[in-house]
Amino acid sequence: MILDALKKHLYEKEEKNIGRWLRELPSVLWGLRTQPSRNTGVSPYFMVFGSEVVLPADIAFCSPRVENYDEEVSNQACTNDLDLLEEERLTSCLRTAKYLEGVRRYYNRNVKDRSFVVGDLVLKRKLRLDGLHKLTSHWDGPYMVKEVT
């Protein structure tokens, strides 16, 4: 959704916008690198550096996070974060596995389990369709099942 809006914004028909995407690319990459992922729950920046990023907008508009900054408290929090970094990475690995299982379940929900018994007739897909007419069947057979493995 964000990318569609960006494409629409950058690819207008006017001549003045040609090459505009190159100027916008660093901010788009910054946004992608600092936005929390759905499957890990943390940003790629956090996964690499072990702490959340302070956005340029926070500095420019003096957010409460920037206004209430204390060096001593920050150093103590950084030490604590480094101690908990490995645990956070393991938690994100578990979240990723759970997310991938949900994706796998969604993908396979329409797959119907099918088993064959000796004597069933089956068709085999033709691997090469060279030289065949477009209305020719893409299947060979029927073949009889001799053994179930």
C-alpha cells in the first residue's frame, strides 16, 4: 500500500518528476530498515545494532524521547539491552517460525490429501509439449497403479 502510493507519487507524467525517485530512495530505504517486521516483531536495525533507532523527525520536532534524554540513564539502558539482545533475537526467531507456519497453513488449506490403491487408474503429465497442437491433451495415460510406496 505504501509502495503503491510512492509509485503513484514518483511516476507522474510530468517532466519535472523524472528522476525524482533517486532523491526519494534514501528516505524509503531508511523507512524500510527502521519499520518493525510483521514476522520478527522488531526492525532490521534492531536486529543488527541491538537498539531502536532515533528518527530524524524525533530530533527535528523535539519529541519527548529526545527532550527527556539523559546520558547516564541511556548508558545503563544500553548495557541492559546488550544483556537481553540474544534473548530478543531468539524471541524473534520463534516469532518468525510461528509466522512461517501460519503462512504454510494458509497456503496448504486448499490442498486435499489424496492416496492411491493398487488398481487405480492415473494420468501422467507430459513433460514435453513440443510439436503438439494447442488443443492436444497435456496428459498421458491412463496407467494402472501396480504398487503403493
